[in-house]
Amino acid sequence: MNRRARRHKKSGGNRWLGRGFAWFVVLSLVLLGVGYGMLRSYLRSDAFRQFLSAEVSKTAGVSGEFAPFRWDGLAVDTDGFEAKGAGWVTALRADDLRTEVGLGEVRRGVWQIRESSVRQLELAIDARKSMAIEGKPVMPNLFGAPPVKRSPWLPSEVELQGINVGKLVVRAALDAGVATVAGVELRVTQAGAKHAYRAQAMGGTIRLPFEKAPELSLDQVRLSYQDQQVFLTDLTMGVWGSGRIQSSGEWDMEAEKFSMQGDITGIKCENLLNENWAKRLSGDVRSNFIVDQRGGRAGGMRASGHLVVQNGVLTALPILDAMAAYADTRRFRVLTLSDAQTDWQWQKDELKLTKLVIASEGLVRLEGGIQIRGNQLDGSFRLGIAPGTLATIPGAESEVFVPGERGLLWTSLRITGTVDNPKEDLTDRLVAAAGIRMFEQLPKSGEKVIKFAQSILGGSSPTAGEDSAEANEQSEKVIKEVNGLLQGLLDGGLRKRQKEEP
């Protein structure tokens, strides 16, 4: 074969190769066009709407459906999605949804849902339910529902790349009542890993079901989610105007455990106390806290922390009023506190204050703890006072108080009764000690004093012929009468002082 023939044969082969490649490109474009047309046709079909409805329902643990879709290219909007559920999420409603479907990951069987927005999202949650019923979870599998088997050429999985919610409204049924979240702006974005997300919420209000709990004003909250784990990286809220709450924590949805820790600053005593006690204690309060729940609902929610009152002033406390009357001084009526702090624990209807200290430097110091269950009080304390404070009451600083640390005189103190009507045992002991001490100071015969007391109280005195047993019995009666007289005099003095003071 000559050179010309070889060149002719080679050029002919190249032409056929070029034509083959051209036909391959054309065929590929045709197939892509056909495939794209088929995908667009499927997207616009009711089957795709039902598919997305099923995916969202499965993810949220509800049964619901999207309203009809309106398409503009690959962008779609709908009037909403509405669903009901028998599990943790009992109702879900999303109004005015708009999103765009991406086809970039179709080859790996994934519909990409991107640039999504919702005007308003409403959720009803029943957190009283166990998170597992007959071994089946009722918690929503957030952003991670397994794919449903579909036609082999159609994607069978949905990947949410992010969503903006203009207004989030949540109504949650808790054991203590109903908590609500309203007016929150929410933004959720992918965090890199599959089904891993970051969320940021801003604005809105939170109402808790606990008695006298204030409305919380949300500044912002930052969350991250992955593998049924929610991490609270930053939470900032306002409370009672000037108060601030900052917190962080985590929630293990599968193990049904959560914990939060943080600080509360800028609140007043009057914000935490009822009307009666708010008149007695003033000051600025700060506290750290830990809130957790272990082992699901059976474990119960609990909270604890350490609270400090700064610039504290204690006014008109009953026991202090009594001491002010007994000591004939106003120093106990209004106490400027040099130290006021306590550890606290809360669970259900019970509040415990331990390591409690209330002190006014050089005058009085109270140490101990108290349990408040419902409205009932049960406290045990040590009360220290400056020497000489109760010197005018016979026996007070020798029979009731004893010398101790900090240069103070100390005695025990029990607090019982109710929050609105507390009772203490110190007054009775002071009166009893005064009566006994006065009688011990009488001459051995004591006849003149006994006769004088009996004449005041309207009784008769023993004669010289009466035996000692009868005399002792009558002396005991006199002691009781003297105690009663002292009690009346002291109480009268207290009431007179309270009446005279504005």
C-alpha cells in the first residue's frame, strides 16, 4: 500500500472516530435533556409532592401533606404544610413555604432542598409522653430520616441545606403545665457533615408554666445538631427588665438526658419574693445554676446553684422585731447586710436552702438551712448576736445564748409555719429563761416577792404552816404566772413599738 492510500485510510478512520464522538456527545445531550425533562416532569407531578410530604412527615414523626405546589423553574412555593402526630410532636403547621430543588446530587440519589423559607412555623409538643412507645421512638429524627425505596432512576433521599423561619411559635405541654415560645426568628444551616446543622434564633418571648415565673425575652440562642445530639453553645435572655440570663448545655435525645448551666445577674430580691417578703428583704441578686434531667421523665427535672445578695437590707423580720423590742433598740429593725448567700436546690414543689448565711457585721449572724415544701417551712439555724445586746433580759445571755466564734453569743433557732406566717422558737425560750432567772434571784424564803406577785395576779400566798411540798407547788405556779406576765409585757412593748413607728 502506497503512502497516499495509507494517509487516506488513516484520515477515514479519524473521520469515523470524530463522527462517533460527535454522535456520543449529541446522544448524551439528548439523554440529559430527556432525563432533565423527565425530572422536571416528575418534580411538577403530584407524586413528588406526596413524596416530600411523606419525607417531612417521617422526619417529624407526624402525618401530614403539603398544599399544591406552584413552580417557577426549579423554585417552588406552596401555601403550607399541615400535620398531626401521636408522638412527641402532636401538631405541625408551616405557612407560606418557598424553596428551590437542586439537581446537582441527583446522580447519588439525593434531592437537594435549598434556599428554603417559611413565613410562620407552629409546633405543638407533648413532652409529658415517654420518648419510646413499645420500643418505637416517638421523637422526631431531625433532618435524618432514612430514605424510602423509590424507582431506581429517581432520587430517594432528601437533603435539607438550610431554612429560614420568619416566626416560630411553639406550645409545649410539660408535667408542670404549658410552656410557650412566640415570635422567634430562626435560621438553620448545614454544618458540613451529613445531617449536621447549626441554628440561630433571635427575638421573641418565652413563658414557663411555673407559678410566678416571669416572661423571658430572648436575645439570641445558638445551637448545633448531629446524631440526635443537640448542643446549646450560647443562650442570652432578658428577665424582669434589667435581669440577664446566660447559659449553655446539651441534650441527648436518644438517652432522654439534658443539662444546662449558666448565670443570672441584674435581678432584685423583690422579683423573687412574694409581696410579704419583698417588703422585708431588698438587694441585688446574682446566682449561678445547673438544670438537668437524667433518665427521662422518671428521673425528673432538678436545679441547683449558689445565690448571693448584694447591697442587702433586712427590715421588719418578726424574730428581729422581737429582739429589738426585748433589747429596747432600733438596731435590729433595719439591718444592713454585710453577707447574704446560700446554696439552693429545687425539684418539683420543694426548695432547699443550705449553707445559708445572713449577717450584719458586729451585730447579728444567722447560719443554717431551711426547706420550703409547697408553702410549709422547716428550718434549723444558729443565731449569733453581739454581747450586751440582750443584757436587759435576765438570763438571755447566760441561759439561752452561749459564747462562740466571731466574738458573738450563739443559740439555736427553729423556723416553722408557712411562708406567709413563719414561726420561731426563740421568743418562748427568752421568756422562759427570764422567768426562771428572776425567780432564782429571789431570797430563799421568797415570801415577800411571792406575796407581791400573788397580789398582782389575784392569788393567795402560802402560810408559814404549809409544808414545803405545797410551797414548792405554789412557787411553780408563780413562776408560770410570772412567765405569762413577762410574755404579755414583752409582747405589749413590741406591739407598742410597732404602732409608734411609721
